[in-house]
Amino acid sequence: MSIYLIAIILTIYLLLCSRNIQAGFLVLLASLPLYLLRFDIFNIPLTVLEGMIFICFFVWVS
């Protein structure tokens, strides 16, 4: 999968979480199969689901 598409997905999810964290949690639960989509950031392998969990956590903490 293209890194640009993954970046768009995670950016849209960031905007959703920043506006409504409860909707972000529901989308996170609905998107559990996204653990199959893998990508690398600075040679660190991640999945889209891990990226969404990180985004949701950091929005929740801030």
C-alpha cells in the first residue's frame, strides 16, 4: 500500500480524534483488521492499527 494513502488515512483519523475522541475510539474498534497493513517510518516497521492507537493515545493525553 502506498505510504501516501496511509498518511491520508492517519491524518483523517487524527482530525476525527481531535474533534471527538469517543468517535475515534469507535473507529479504532471498527478498524481492528487494519493490523495487516504494514509500513515503515525511519526503518521501524509499523501497522496502520498501531499508528491509529498512537494517535488516539496522544490526543487523549493532550
